[in-house]
Amino acid sequence: MNIKKYAKEYFSLDNKEKAAFLKETYIDLEMSWIAISSLIGTYPNKVRRDARSLGLSSRDKIEAQKKALEHGRAEHPTEGKIR
């Protein structure tokens, strides 16, 4: 799937194609709602609501933080700090 092509045409896609796009970006590529929304050109909560209506569930806080640390989107809060 060409992600940039689908991102540009996101609002004209039918529900099946939207679900496939969101599944590939959020689950397979482990992108965040913020990263996906910036590709599409909208705000993160709209993408999250679309995903929920299409049957995709969001990560909980622990899973989201693990993914952010793995991909370098966030810095570990205590690693390397002296107490």
C-alpha cells in the first residue's frame, strides 16, 4: 500500500480502505495518532475517532509509551538521571 497516496485521498476513501490504511499505519508500522494525522492533514482525535468507529482500538498508555521509547519519539523519563 502506498501510504502517501492514501493519506492524500483519506477523506475520499470508503470505510474498507480507511480501515486498511489505519491498520497498516497504526498497527503494522506502529505510528502514533499524531503522526498519522499529520500525514493526513487533520487533528489526532479525528483519526482516533475514525479508527474506533471502524473497529480499531487504541493502545493504552503503557503500550503507547513503550512504542514511543522504541522508536525514539520520546525520551525515557528516568534513564541516565542521578537521584
